[in-house]
Amino acid sequence: MKCPACRDVNNHVIDSRLGKDGDVIRRRRECEHCGRRFTTYERVEEYLPSIVKKDGRREPFDRQKVLAGLTKACEKRPVATEVIAKSADDIERGLLERGEKEVPSSVVGEAIMKMLHDLDTVAYVRFASVYRSFQDIDEFMEELEDLLKERRGSVKLEKQPSKPAAGARAKKRGARGRSGARPV
Ligand SMILES: [Zn+2]
């Protein structure tokens, strides 16, 4: 993408908008050499990012997979099929607008969770409980508590008695420094 003024190829994107039909993306760019701003219209296909999985493998973004995840989470919930389809579109659009060649799979997971959070509590919890179990269960419980607090309003959740932090235990063990002497 050359600057129309100085032909320099180095520029950065200031703003990205997906066209109404979803097949063209309009970008405002700024030349890093002369500062000239210009607009490009790009075919969307070129910008669907690869999804980088946790093990480092890459796969093409699959809208169908996102749709299946949303549908599964919303099973037997009062969420219309069209709403689910629109959510999948919104997630795809969000990825396109990032304009990156590669996106970690966690970005897609988080986008699905955010979408479900707004759609249906049960669907959100279903998805999150599966999704988060591969990541951080404490974080999930926090989210869940916040979510329930939010939805129930005045109803208070009982706080779990706090356990000693893992860091503190590790420190203690380190201080003892003797094998077999497990602090309780
Ligand atoms: Zn320039």
C-alpha cells in the first residue's frame, strides 16, 4: 500500500470501517514518511485473520464454529436464531475491523463470552464454564459472582471463606527448604 504523495510503503491504519454489505473494508491510513492521510478500500477476504491456537497452530477463522458455539450455549434458551446469527456476524466483523493477520483464539473466546453475557445469563454461564475451565477457574468464579450480583440486584451472595494464597504457601515451603517437611 503506497502513499499517493511520496510512494513510501510504510503507513499505519488510523481507522477501519466495514462496508454495509460486509465485503469491503474502508481504511484511513497515515503515511509514516510524509504524514499524508489517505483512504483505501480493501476486499474483506484478505483480512479474515488466522486464528492462533494455544499450542501455536494456526487455522482460518471459522464463522460456522462461532455460530455453533453460540447455538450450543443458547440451546433451549429464549434467544432467537436470528439474534444468534447476528451475534456471529458481529464477532466476525469485530475481527475484520482489527485488521490483523493473526489473532489469538482467546480473542474469539472472549468475544463469544461478551456476546453471551449480554444475551442470556444461562447461556453465558454454560459457555463460560466450559471455556474458562481451560484457563483460570478463579477468574471464572469471580466473573460468575459479579454476573449473579448484577442480575439479582439486592440478593447477596455469601462470600467463601478465603483460603491462604498459593503464593504464600509456596513461600513458606521455600523457607523450610527441607524435603518431606510439608507445611499444613
Ligand atoms: Zn507519504
